[in-house]
Amino acid sequence: MTIRDLLATEHTTLSYELFPPRTPAAEVSLEAAMEVLASTRPDFISITYGASGSTRSTSRAAVQRLAEAHTIPPLAHLTCVGQSRAELIGVIEAYLAEGVRDFLALRGDPPQGQVDWSPHPDGLLYASELVALLREVAGAQGVDISIGVTAFPAQHALEQWRQQGLDVLRAKQDAGADFAITQVFYEVPHYEALVRDASAQGIGLPIVPEVMPLVSARRAYRAAELTGVPTPDELLAALEAAEDDDTALATGVAHAARLSRDLVDAGAPGIHIITFNKHEAACELVDALGLRQS
């Protein structure tokens, strides 16, 4: 069953995001986290893809490990940045040959140190083009796949970007996307507005919210730096006031749990949890939500 099929049911999906390791020590840490997270029986786990395909081999290895050792459907991220069309076709074909049937198509961020984004001379400019390429390659092989894309509730809340974001999301849908996963946000009304406005403009993609349990002030500052979405003042103050790591973790999980419950109540089809390749906060959040599957 593909993620598209799962999201067509009334089941509230549970999923995680992991990133590929860059060192042997990180690989050991990832395997340990994967083992524990697998015990919660998630519906799928996504594996990120480094800028310019920098983690191509380690991303594929992590995807294979999920599918083979843990029998969990992997959602393989793909980005346009720094790769030619031919290189992307090669990556897609390799994933298809390994049985991967779910993809997350992203434009991707510029490589570290590069301010402005520019496409590969023989590459793709937009995520919608990557969606179309995935459909083309899979269709040529007669393989049924499901394709996810990203959506941006926090940016949607800014009037100057609202229509542009909807136009981009509709282009992804028209190219063949099946569902969307949001980027980080902290306000339920932002999610509700995105879903409502998208539907009003003929965009019917199920939109799965991404939730990030912030378990330290340092992580909160870093997350805001990376995403451009400010951490709520109340949460940041509570994290800064935490007396120890356990208190900070409990604070972050409690906030993420309230956000997740409200999102499910608002009609979200599932919860996608950013883990930072650590299991503690993610598992506590799952238990708080009652999403752990037996």
C-alpha cells in the first residue's frame, strides 16, 4: 500500500523524518534510533536527501535498511539542486529497482555557502518538474508510485506570499503529486487556512502536518535559523527556564503534543514527526498522542 492509499483511509497516520548519517558514529546512532522508532510501527519513515545529492549513497542505504531490516515503507526524498536530469533519472531508476514506491519531490536548498539558488545547467528548476519526471520514469516502467510534495503553512499566513504558494502547490498537483507534507509551523490556524484556501482553489491534496518537538533552547534557536519560522515566545521562554534536560524534553514534548492533538482535531490526516535521528522525544510524543500501534 502506498502513502497515497494510506491517506485515502480514515486511519490517522504516524510517520517520522530521519536524515542520512555523515560519520560512522552517526550511522550507529541512526540505526539505534531506527530500531526504537520501528517498534512504534509507523506507517512510513522519510529519509532526507542532502543538498546537491551530497548524501545520495547514504540516503539510499538508509532507505534500503528501512525496507529490508524493518519492513517499514520508506519515503525517499529527492531534490533538484545540483543534479542533471540524467542523474535524477538514474537515481529514480535505482530506487524503483529496489522496490521504493513513495517519493517526496523537493526543489531543495542551495548548497552550504551558496546564497542564491540556481539550477544545474541540464537540470530542473521547480519541484513540479521533478514530480513530472518521477511520473515519466515510473510510467515508462509500468510502476505505480505515490509522490509527495511540500507545503508551507507559516508562509501561507503572510499575505504577500499566499497566492504564490497556492499557485506552486497547484502546479505540483497538476504535475502528478498525490499528497503534501508541511514544513515546520506552530499555529493550528495557519494549517487550517492553508487547507481551506487550497481546497477553495481546487487543490485536493491531503496535507500532513510536520511537527518538531523542540527539547532545548539551543535546538529551538537552530530550528528557527534553518526554517525561518520563529519559535513561539512562550515555548522558547519555557525551554530557556528549564532546569535540566529532562525538564526541557518534557516541555517540548508537551507543546508538540498539544499542537498535534489540535491538528488531528482540525482534520489533519496524520502527524509527521521530525526526530533529529533521536528517538526519545518522538516516542514520548507518540505515547502522549496514543498513536503507538500494537
